[in-house]
Amino acid sequence: EWDRWLLMGLIGTAVGMLGFLIHQIIDSLIKLKWDLVENYLQVSKRNGTWSMGADVVIYLSTGQDGNIHMTWLCALGSGLAMVVLSSGSVLFFCPAGSPSGLPEIIGYLNGTSIQHLFNIKTFLGTFVSCVLAVASGLFCGPEGPMIHLGALLGCGLSQLQSDTLGVHLPIFTRFRNSADKRSFITAGAGAGIASVFRAPIGGLLFTLEEVSSFWDIRLAWQTFFCCLMATFTTDLLSSSLYGFVYRGHFGFFEAEKRIIFWNLLDMNVLAFVPTILLGMLGGLLGALFVSLNIKINKLRMQFFNSIPKLSLRKTSKLLETVFILVISCVPLVASMGSGRNFLALEVGCIFSFPCSSEQGSAAALLVENGKRGITYLFKRGTHEEFGYASLCTALAFYFILSCWTAGSAVASGLVIPMLYTGALYGRIIGLILVSIFGVQTNKYGAWIDPGLFAAIGAASFFSGVSRLTISLTVIMVSMLS
């Protein structure tokens, strides 16, 4: 069995390198977009004041420095260019890569034959579409496509043959059968989720709970080894590179860049009351999300199937993704009203917002990319960081647009939107408790923290939508500790 273990290790390493590459490209594209925006906005700090915390800084200025309209056009234009390329890559280059790939992988592993699901065109198209869709500003994440890409690598590296490229290597030929092929695809899919969340046990349990129906103890150990290699490779490469810039200290894993809750939080039995409420709320909102998404996709299919010409149908799908991005930029448009006062959000980039701190907070939640926004919401000790108006506005906007984006003609995932949505209403529950009991300074009331309930809310909505329990718990623990 040494060759099987060797292949599992190679697949895990390859998936880990791919996960690192995807995140680096996304971060680089986001930085490039905001660098272009910054060229049109010059902020004077001489007459201003700063508010909020160290991670989300709001700057109030009394002048109208910079060209606000050109700033918005630049931000929207760069996002539109990415969306057009993202949607075009799956519509005209590889239709099998749209939208997330996870349902197709589950279907294949349970006996359904799907054409072009594991060819190199699907791999390239999904990769390009995923990084551009996430970087463009759509309310989506790279998790679903990453599972698909991991399964593609598991299939390709185990079979070592390609009809498209005309390659048929004479090694590992004993694995060219349906049963072994499915085992390696299962391991690759698990490695994909492990690389995204740095959670090898979560990746294993995800494949067991969600992906595959054919399982044995040998496959469990080999999949776990594959997930370990993927997580280790991603962590190792990420230890010294950010945006493809070498920062030194190769192989030094900085805990504070991954751990959201540094120390253990003393709990009170009373904390289970709002936790149960959040669980019920997550189930109800999760069911609403799934039901709404099914209806949207039915209407989408009916509309596009009514268009007889194939090229016009594909163009219409592309225009839908463009329209979704434009709607996603509404908070930016609303924030750039007339008037001389504005807010500048500085979180590695600079942008402008109007006079109201609540509006600026809501816009900050919607402008920021999902992973960083989730980190803000999970942060402990920030009881007054965001108000009710900003959280409720962001929740309504994010819930509707992420539901609409899921199923559109881009390779995208739902995990980040699910965590973000749950974190928003979890933090609202936390704020309600703070309003009732006040900010607690003693250890017996330390559990009344909006950041804590944001994490619980994120898990509840994720579970309500995906129906995952055990693997989700492990993934959340890996993220938070």
C-alpha cells in the first residue's frame, strides 16, 4: 500500500499549494483594486479625528478631498472587469465549472456520471473564475470551488492520464479503476476544505458527513493523511509569503494570525439560553435561505431556458452576474452622498463614506472581504464596535445578495457568506444582552460578549444551511482556537 499512501501525500501537498496560490492571488487582486482606488482619493489627516477600534478605523474629515465619483467608478469598474472574466470563463470556456462544483462532486461520488467534470479545462476555468469572483466584491467565498479543485487534483494525480493533453503515463496503473478513482477524489475534496480552514480533522469529517457514501477505515486514515499534508503545505508556504512578497521567517507559524480567541472564556450556565435561541434562529434562517435560493434558481432556469439562442442565453447569464455586482456596490453609492464631511475607512486600503458613523460601520462590513469582516465580528472586547443599525443593514443586504449570488454563473462558495450572515445576527443578540446587562468587567459576566455570540451565530447559520453538525463543530473549533 506504500504507493497509495505516497499518492495521498502528493495529492495533499498539491492541494495545499493550490490553496495557498488561490488565497495569494485573491489577496493580491484585492490589494491591486484598492491601490487603484486610492489613487483617486487623497485624505487629509490634519483636521480630522479618529474613532472606533484599532482594526477598523474611521477617520472623520471636514474637507472634500479627492474625486469621490472617480473613486466609485474605479472601484466598480475594476470589479466589473473581474466579474466579466470570471463569468465568461465558466460560461464560454468550461461550463462544467459553474457554479460551485460541490453538488457535482457529491453526485459523482454517489454514482452519477457527469461529463467534463474532471478535465483540465474545467480545472483552469474554475480556478480563474473562483479567484476573480471573490476578488471582484461579490458576496461569495472560495470554499466550494476549492473542494472541486481538490477533487480534480485527486483524480488527475491518481490516474496520471489526460485525453485532452494526450498523456498516459505508465505508472500507478493499478489505480485506474472506478473504486480507487473515487477514493482519491474523496481525499482530494477533503484536502480542499482542510486547506481553506486549516482544519485536517474537519476536512476528514466533512467528506464523511457530506461528500462520500462509500467509506471504510483505511480510506479514513488515508484521507486524514491527505488533509494533514494539505494543511501543513498551506501553512508552511503562508508562513513567509503574503501577496507573493517574501516576509522572512520561513516555517514560523504565527498563532495570532489564525487564532481569533486567544484565551479560554469562563462560561456561565446562563450563556446556554441565548445559545439555544441562536441555534433555533440559525435553523429557521437556514431553512429560509435554502428555500429562497431554490426559488431564485427555479426562476433563473425558467428565464434562461426561455431564451432559444445559446449564445444569447450565455450572454444573459453573464449580464446577471454583472447586475449582481452593481447591486452589491449600492452601499458604496449610498455612502458617497453629497456633502462635505465624509469618513475614510482604513483597513489596509482607503475609502470614503458619509457623515454618519452608523452608515460608515455598515459600509465597512459590506465593503470588506468576507474573511476579514468575519474576524472583525468575532473580535472579543469590542462591545460598542458596531451598532444595531449597521448590523441589521449589513445582515439584510448580505443575506439577500449571497442567496442571489449562489447559483449564478461564477465559480463561488457559500461558506464565507454563511459564516458572515450568522456572525451578523449573532452579534445583534450579543448587543441585546449588553444593552440589558451592560458591559461586564468581572469574570462571571465575561460571557456577555458580542464577539462570542457572533461565533456561535456563524456556526448556527452554517449548520442551518448545510445540515452539518460534527464536521462543522470541528472546523469552527479549528478556526477559533
